[in-house]
Amino acid sequence: MKIDNTFRTADPDEMRRQLEGHESLLIPEVARLHERYASMTCPECDSPCRPVINTDRPFKPGQVTPNVLLHCNHCKAIFEPETKIIIRFGEAYDPLPTPADLFVNEPWDPLGS
Ligand SMILES: [Zn+2]
């Protein structure tokens, strides 16, 4: 038996029909989070921030939206929005290694120089 690994998207008209009459969970939650993040400032320098996907942990149990961290527009610190704990300082500081740094490939030097 041959397995077809082709990714197929659902028919948009059929998806609309299936969703009719159901309340959207995503739109109000995204609007709420957008407003909340826009009102938050950097715990290091009090500047505005923007949400970025937490690539180390992109999903949280029970959360319908992607898990995000906030990135300061000024000092580039990255912090967890719920606790305001700074996970990484920006370029103006000595950057702290994160688990994501472990997966960044160094340029391969075949001669080992
Ligand atoms: Zn900052």
C-alpha cells in the first residue's frame, strides 16, 4: 500500500459551513492579548514591546493562541509577559545563552582551522 504524504488543505467553503453558528474562540482572545501586550512595557527600560513567538515553547496547554515572549523595541530585552522575568538581555548587554542558542549551527570548517 502506497502512503500519500501530500498535504491537502480543507475546502474553504466547507470549512465556513462547518463553522457556521459556532462562537469564535480565537478572535476575542487575540484581541484581548493584543490590547494587553500593547499596554505592557519593558521591565528593564520601560519602553514599548512587541510579541514574538516563544520558539522554545510555542504552545501552552489550554491556550488557544501561540505562546509568546515580549521583545523590547529599545533595549532588545526579551521577557515573559505573565511574570515579567527577563529571559535574555539585548545586544547592549552580554547576551545570556538560551536553549535556542544551542541549536544555532556554527559555520562548518572542514579543515578544522
Ligand atoms: Zn527595554
